[in-house]
Amino acid sequence: MKRLSIFIILIVSVFCLNAVVDWNITGAGARAAGMGGAFIGVADDATAIVWNPAGLVLLERPEASVVTRFVGDYYKYEVVDGDFEEEETTSHFIFNFGSGAIPLNLGSMKVVPAVAYQRQIDLYNYTKTEDYESEGLGGVDTITLGSGIQIIPVFSLGFAANLWLGKYTFESDNRADYEYEESYSGLNFVIGGMLDLNNLNNPIPLKLGVTFRTPFDLDIEYEDSDGLEGDQTLGLPNMIGFGASYRFGDFFTVSADYEMRTYSESKIKEDDNEWDLTDNDINQIRVGAEYLLVTDFAVIPIRGGWHNYPTLFSNVDEDGEFDDQVIGMGFAVGSGLIFQKFAFDVTFTYDAYEIVDKWWYETKENMAKSTISASAILYFD
């Protein structure tokens, strides 16, 4: 029983829908998602606090934003050249993000403080068989306080503090009286930089961004209705991201990000025991584009993007040894309406990957996630 209680989402060797956790931790927002998540070098709206806080200085007026998501997961397991196949689907709705930012002029210096909430790791899971039904609810969240500061016209810095918290609960009808619960806590910091060459005397419509997220320990306390209780620590790694965006004319922008997350250095600790989370780092490439169609009614953005989807998993070869890292792919398309005091964005994102195990007999596991993100941004005078 205790084995099962060890931070359920981290048992990455269990290839089932319950283990489909996205460790590509990034920012939020339907606009950013529509550009494939390539937003470190864009970061010019109220979501900048979780993408690159240095970009907050690009805001010209106070903004508030909210983001919701509808997520559908698909899992398929099959024995190659066999007669066994299993499929499972789930779907759920989450409030993903909320933020507010206020530009201030302190003498000759522009400062933009901001606050945000974000669901960083979504832990929803649901399983139903002929004899068994279970559901897990909750996730790992952050409350973020940060600010962007314009140092010189072409360069700004940003700082943010993330207070990590959240809860996960698990219930099963296998035992109607059984409940399991985890709670999380931690603190880390983000430093961002933004070089905006559009503010040169001879403007160049290019922005370059960089972010560094400090490593920290995510503390996990767990208990169940049988009286089992304890605590663990997951060492989350440093994360370094680079981004660039270039604007062609007034209406067309392209962007690209590269983000490195050294999960191979992550450890899980409980009492005097310690073990590695994974042998794999999660290095992600993201590219995107946005075109603004100006009409008499509203500005209509058209967005598209692509990213790779690295995972903590590895394929297994014929000798039972871990082989190459499992890296999937994802794409996004999105649009919206932008008015003088209000903007609405919606994006569809699809991510998928396949795990192959050739030891003894060959099996394949296909996992896919479809996400509809919707954002609303309010602009204040």
C-alpha cells in the first residue's frame, strides 16, 4: 500500500492514463498556446508574468486575464502481433490561470507589478473497468508575485516569486470508504530579460528573451483513510529558456523558443531513501506565428504553432534496457477577437507520443491529449 502512496503521479514506470502528466512546465494563455507556446520572446500581455516577467514592461495599460481549459486524454495499449488491445478516454475542465498587471511610472523608470495564479501540473485521472472505477482530482498550483522593470529603452528585467501549493485527492469504488490525499508546498524564483530592438533609434522589429527558473524542493505530504501518512520531497530542476520574435510589418509575427529542464538531476526523497526521477532531460523546441486581420468590427488574430513534446519515458529494447527518450509532437491553431477594451482568444492544441517496449514481446502505448484553451483579457484605462 505504501508503494502506491509514493506520489502517484511520479510512478512513471506505470504506463497508463494516470501517469499522463505534462512535465513541460511553461506559461499560460490561449494566445501563447496558439503560437505553439513560443512566447518567451513575445510576452507582451498579462500572461508575461509566467512566461517572461521582463515582458511586463511592454504593457501600456492595466490588464487582467483569465484562462480556462477543456482537456481530453486518450490512451491505447496494444500487443504487436497479438490479440490484445485496450483503449481509454477521459475529459475534464479546469480553471488554468488568472492574472492582473498595472504599469507604473516611478520617475523616469517604468515598473509593472503583477500577480497571477496558475495550475502548473494537472493531476486529473479517471479509470473505469468492469469491476473498478476511480477518479483523482486536483493538481499543483502556483501563486506568483512579480514585476518587470525597464532598465533602458531597449532592455528590461523581470523578477517573480512562485509559491507552490495545491492538493490531490483519489477515491475508488473498489472500497467505498477509502480516500487518499496529497498536498504540496514549495518556493522558487524566476528571472527574465528582454531585449527589444524596436526601441532603437533605427528600430529593428526583433525581441530576444531569456528566463531562468531556480531549482527547488517540492514538499509532498500524503495520508489515507487507513492511517498511512508521511512526506516526500521532489527536487524540481532549474529551467532555462530562450526566445525570439520578429515582426514583419504591422500585422505578422513569428516566434521561436528553446527551453531546457534538467529532470535527470531530480531526486525523490523519503526518510533516508533517495532515487532518481528519470534519466531524461526535457528540452523543448517551440515555434509559432500570429497574423492580425484588421476589420471594422474587431482585430481577428490567426495563429498557428508547433512544438516537440519530450517526456520522462524511454523506449525499451529487446534486452530490456532503456533505449532512446520518448519525444512526441504537438501542434496548435487559434484565433480570437480583439477590441479596444476586451480580447477573447481560443486555441486547440494536440499532443501525442508513443512508447515502444520490445522486451519479451513488443507492445506499444499511444497517448494523446487534446486541449481547448480559452482566454479573456480586460484592458483598463
